[in-house]
Amino acid sequence: MRIALSADEFTPLVQSVRLDLERRGHQVEYLGPAAGQSADWPDVTRAAAERVAAGAADEAVVMCWTGTGASLAANKVPGIRAALCADAETARGARTWNHANVLALSLRSTSDPVAREILDAWFSTPYSQDEWNLSQVEKIRDMEKRRSG
């Protein structure tokens, strides 16, 4: 799977997540600053989310200090369903019920072990295909169409 990875600063968590994704066999494209530098979170997040929306990446993992800003920015890109996840159960729910295609993480509060648990849940949980969940995701798509149309 092709994963766009973004962060507004390069921290040990960014490196840990990148290595974990690569160990899982994913092709990772990092969109963010080098160590010791910073970037604006809306810019790097938008770059990652737009890759997913355009089909250049299958999914994305976006990070900023709290994860909230990255989640908000990603969700402004049509076709993106970003979920800020602080634990594995939230990641499972985001995948199952919301068909989330972008994972947002907090650089401040996500530890390496918790990040691994979240990634385990994220990649092992398929989208629900039941009629009710599909109708909920379709309502989100309709909201996007009305906003852009």
C-alpha cells in the first residue's frame, strides 16, 4: 500500500511510524520537514491528503502537535475521511463505521507502543460493508458534493 506520511516537525514519533509502516511492507512518501526544521501543519497535511484524494497514495498518516489541526486540515480535502485516533479502539471504529482513509496522530501524546497498537488496529480493520454503514458514508459524500457544488 502507498502511504503518504506528513508532520509539521520531524520527531522521534515520525521516524518510528515511518519505520513501522515500512516494516509492514508499505511504500511511504514522507511529506514534511527534515530534523531540526518545521513546516506549517495545514500545508504538509494538505499535501498528504491531496495525494490520497488524487489516488497517488492509498491512505495517509498525518501528524501535528495535538493531531487536531492535521485532522481538520485533511478533512477539508474532498474525498478524505480523516480520524484523530488516540487509541486502537478509536482506530477500529474509524475504519469500520467511518471508512476513514487518513489517520491523524498527536505528536505530543502518542507514545511508540500506542502508535503501534493504533496502526495494528488501523490496518487489520476492514471497512464495514453493511447497508447502514455504507449509507452513512454516502451521506458524507453528499455533504461534500453540496459544499463544492
